[in-house]
Amino acid sequence: MSKKALTREAILQQAVRSASQIGISRLTIGSLAEQSGLSKSGLFAHFGSKEALQLAVVQAAQAQFVEEVVKPAFAQPRGMMRLRALFHAWVLRLYAGNTPGGCPLLAAAYEFDDQPGAIRDALVAGQRWQRDTLQRLLQDAQDAGELAADSNIPLLAFMLFGLIQSAHHDHQLLDSQDSARLALQGFAQLCGQAP
């Protein structure tokens, strides 16, 4: 990786942490310059515009999610072990400290849900991919006989995704110490597994 690419990656990691606290919509080249100690012109050379920066942050946060949650889960055997690993890593990511203000993607979903454009499109594509991944892993568990044959896979994916959002909400807004435990218990109950 070139020095420019390494610098851009370091800037994006700082921007993801910042966006978790102030929101992607409030992230600007100027605010990032202040936090990072880099010049506005230097940041502009990397991103070109506020919207390009914000889009790059969404993409970086999505890539971070894949590295931290999806790839480790896919190292597990297909079926319930993989599904459980994905869900647990997703929930426990809230407590990892990489994003002190919570998941910037979940927060951005509310920021941009009614604002058409490239950022909303990227968020929609990412969240659809996450939901499709849940559905695929649920289907694998059902095919392996580890989930009831009459399980409604789209509904289960919807409810598991809802547990993730609830855990995030309760952890961030309500300062609940039980949000992860409740989400994991919800997973166990929905998927017929011992907690």
C-alpha cells in the first residue's frame, strides 16, 4: 500500500470514530482537519468534497464491519455456529470501543433515511446486504436441521436485526448495561438455542 493510501486509511479510521460521536452528516473536511491536525487542503486532496468524505466514511465503516464481524463468523462451520458467531460479534462490537459513540452506520441510517443521494444509497445497500447475510445464515441453519423447519426466515432476520438496533439504542441512549445480554438472550429464544 502506498504512503498516500496509508494516510487516507488512517484519516478514514479517525473519521469513522469521529462520525460515531457527531454523526456522518456533521462530519466535514474542516471538522476532520481540526481533529486530525491535518490541513483542510490536504484532506481536500484526499476526498474532494464533504459528500465524498462522508461517502468514504460510510464505505470504511462498512468494510470495518465486514472485517470485525463477518469474516470471523465465516471462519466458523456453516449452520448455527456461524449464525451465532455473526450475531454475537455484531452485538459485542457495540462494546469494543472502536466507535465510542456507537455504530456510525446505524446512526447514519436515521440521519439519511429521508435524504436521497449517494450516501443514502450506500447505507441502503449495506443494510440490505447485512439483512440478506442474516437470512442466508438462518437458511443454512435451517437446511442443517438446526433451526425449526417451519421457521419464517425473513421474519427471523427482521427480528434479529431489530435486536441489534435495540441493543445499540439501549446501550447508547439509555446507558443500559443489559443491552448485550438481552440481545443475546433474544437470539437464543428466537433461534431455539440455549443462552
